[in-house]
Amino acid sequence: MRYIQTIIVGLCLVAMLECSATKRQKQQPNFIFILVDDLGKEWVSSYGAQEIETPNIDKLASAGIKFNKAYSMPQCTPSRVALMTGQYPYTNGWINHYDVPRWGHGVNFDSQKNPSFANVLRQAGYKTCVAGKWQINDFRIEPDAMEKAGFDAYCMWTGYESGNPASDNRYWDPYIHTREGSKTYTGQFGPDVFSSFIIDFLRENNKQPMCVYYPMVLTHAPFVHTPLEPNVKTKFEKHKAMVRYTDFIIGKIADALDELQIADNTYLIFTTDNGTTSSIIGKRDSVYVRGGKTFLTENGINSPFIVVTPDRLKKETDALVDFTDIYPTLLALAGVEHSDSFKIDGQSFDGVLKGTNNKGNRDWALSMGGLTAVISEDSLMRNRFDFRDRIIRCERYKAYVDTLKQVVRVFDMEQDPYETNNLIGNSDMAPVIEHFDSILFHIPAHDSSPAYTRLKSLGGDVSVEELKNEAARGRSRGNMLRLAKEEDFFKLKNEYKK
């Protein structure tokens, strides 16, 4: 009898432990964060695109929360570092674009001196994975850069490495870095390699909380044919094929979540790092929209942003969100506290995702950055301005702020979504401008430069003079990009370009 009682007690303990483990896993949801490269709302059909159908992305929108006022930075480097760190570019210093393996000079994203949501989640028990595009470390110098940034598993396009022509390939015959080193995957299509790596990771690690970051290489130039559309010829046709392949891959990942029966404990987040390249024109809600990458107009920074929650909360929201909010939101959803060792600018929008706070916690969002950085006399990457121009978006109005920290344009985004009528000078705008000035008062007057320890260069660095010339060209360019004309659209659509 005592033996039977011992067995029963043991079985009860096992059941309690299993129940506890299940409960713990439910309390720590999985995260799949998909970041598409260079794609504006005019190429997502659930956001009104008329030249494309994106059925799998549309399924996410119909099954989840569709954000209308989510703001990225205008170019890849500031966007990607902002979402990784939860800091605005003026805090983390990565204001300008800098292609580390291409340009060199020992520049690097220093994980010891910068926060990373992956590091925090890994320390909290998450298995972490990243696949796709990085470009802010040189893997020849730092082969373990992704581990230092907080990722257990990684499969990365290295970015063009100076002096290594093979590394320029991210699509066909891609040059990819993993724990086994860097090599060319002959005959393969890069997006397939990355997505398969992610799905394999999900299959192997789904018994514990997972965080997967998928910074896609699609749809960035060069424009190429895809496995599903091998015969496309023109730049416009190739771009559309790449968008459709992006949608196809997103469908594969969503199907994998269902197959593994983990969708009910997973937050699937879809967004893009900035607008489409300006060489491409799309049509959205009967308006011709030129790609706004690197610009502060809405086509450059108002990104598609969709979140499918574990409980499939369905709604459309005007809650303000920007990329600094991703870091604190992931931590809040995971029940993980942020360490005070790093300053975080972002604010969690977990209440919007849980349905407890539909407005969100923001009164304003901010976007800034892009164009080329420079190397200073002390051989470190520095910003080109003490105070970089930027926009501040409130619920109704959007302000452009110049390098002198002055509000120079104000637009009523409810009445003028394409920013055609600058309201500066209107007498009734005085309270609005005072409000923006009060926000600016709390923003530092001088932007930070990146915090990193300079690494030994491999040689082949781009010349300091070339970077300065590139910076000078960008300095003369405005930060607004107007809408395209119908004739521009049809000229692009009908051109032939190999």
C-alpha cells in the first residue's frame, strides 16, 4: 500500500511540475518579428495598394491588429538600431546610414555598450534566432557578433565585404554567415535559405519560449527574378515579383506556426524598415506614390505595421507607435523587467495588443536619420550635424524640425495626409507650434554619436574623402518627397530594363 501511495504522490508531483511548466510557457509567449526591407504601404494591399495583391499579409491584417500610425526611421541603419535598442537615433548615435563591412574603419555595433532586446530575452530564458540582413558588424572581424548581440542561432547575409565580390549577393547564390562561418550557397535563393532556417529553428525549439527576428533582405534592390516568377524582365516586374515572394514567405512562416500548434502562444509582428526605394512608384487609394526611402514624408516613414496576437484580437488602431517602442513592448509581453543600466526612449504598447489601452501610451512619435555618416579626425564614425532634422507626429499634426531645432513645417494629417499645405504662418497654429516646442524642450540639443570601441581594420576601407563627398551631396537634398505623377508611373511600368 505504501509503495502505491509513493507512486501516486510521485505522479502528482510530475503532473504539478508539468502544469507549472505549461503555465510558465503560456506566461512567456513566443515572438516572431518580421522586418521587410524597403517597402511602403503602397505595396501592401490591405493598406490600399492597387498594383499588387498580398494575400498572406492581408490574412495577418484580418486576423490581427492593423496600425495606421506606426513610424519607422527613414533608412535601414537608424531603423534597425532603434528597434534593437529601444533608443532614438539621437540617443544611440546611429543616426546616419553606415554599411560597416563595405566601408570599414573599425566601426561596429558594440553590444557591450548598447542595449539589445535579444540579450535581455535570452537572459530571461528565451531561445533567440535571427536570419536575414545585419550590416552593422563585419563578420570577418567579429564572427561572433550575432552571439554578442543576443542570438543563439543566426543565418545572416553579411552585407558587402570590401574586397570580397561574392559577399555582394543576397539573392541568387547568396553569401551567408552562420556558426559554421561564411560561404556562398550556390544555386540557392537567399530568402529561401533564411526562411527555412527560421522554420527549422521553430521546429527544434518550440518547447520553450522563442524570439525570432527576421530582418528580410527582400525587397531591397538589386531587382531580381524569384523562384516563383523566373521570367520577369523589367525593374517594375521584378519589384512586384519580389513583393509577391515576400508575401509567399510570410505565408510559409504563418503556416509553420499553425503546423507546430504554437500560434495560440505567439505574437507575430509584421512591419518594414522604411519606405520603398524612390525609383519605384506604386498606386494607393487612387494616388500615385513614389517610394519615400530616406525621406521624412509619410511614404518614407509611416510603415505598415500588423500584429497578430495569441488570442487573435482583431481591430484597426490609430494608436501612435514608433520603432523605439518594440524593445519595451516585447519585454512587457514576456513579463521581463528592463535593466536600468541602459536608457530606453520607447514606450510599451502592450496594452493596445491586449485590448486594455486602445489609445496607447504615446502623445507623440519621432522619426529621423539616414544618409551617409562620416569618419572624423579621431577615426571614429560621427554624425554630420549636432542636431539632425526630424519629424514629430502627434495625434493630428506633424511637424518638421530643422537642424537649428526650429519647427519649419506643420501639416494637418487628418485634412492633408499627403502633406501639401504647410500651416506655418497661420495664426491659429500658434498653440500647435507651442505644443511641439514644448516637446522639443525635452529633447537633447546635441545628438549623441555611436558608443563603440574601434576595432582593427582589415584594410580596404572607403576613403574618408569619399564619405565626406557623399555626406555633402546628401546635405543639399531636402527631406520631403512629393507624390508621383501618372505619366511617371506609366513610364516606369512600361520601361524595359534587364
